[in-house]
Amino acid sequence: MRKSRYTEEQIILALKEHEAGRTTAQICRKLGVSEQTFYRWKAKFGGMDVADAKRLKGLEEENRKLKQLVGELSLDNQGLRFLLTKKF
């Protein structure tokens, strides 16, 4: 997955500017992003503070690691079941 050019702090500051009254077009022009990107940020980070965004990032990383662990364990389980059912 491609790394964003903007940190969560920068994104949240841009969203706060929008809430303060700047237009979407002005903010997008300043940052060099499309309006679609801005609205995607708004859907993901809208109403968050910087601390909330950092916590979300940590939870997403933990979730990714747990999913990987479950996948590895289920693969091991499947292999062991195959070996137990095979007659030699």
C-alpha cells in the first residue's frame, strides 16, 4: 500500500480549516489534492483529533497483525489435520 504524502496531523488540520470556513477548493489547491481525496479524508478523519487519529492507526496496525496471526494458525491447523487423516 502506498504511503500518504500527508500525515494524520496535516489532514486533520486541513479538515479543521474547512470547518472554520475555508472552501474545499481553496484547501485542495493549497495541498495539491483532488476534492475526491479531501472528501475521502473527511469520511475517515472527520470529527477526530490528532490523538484519535494516532490511536486509530495503532488499532489498524494491531488488527493487521492479528489477522496475519489467525491466517498462519489456521494454515498450520489445516496441515496438521491433513497429516492426521492420512494413512501411512
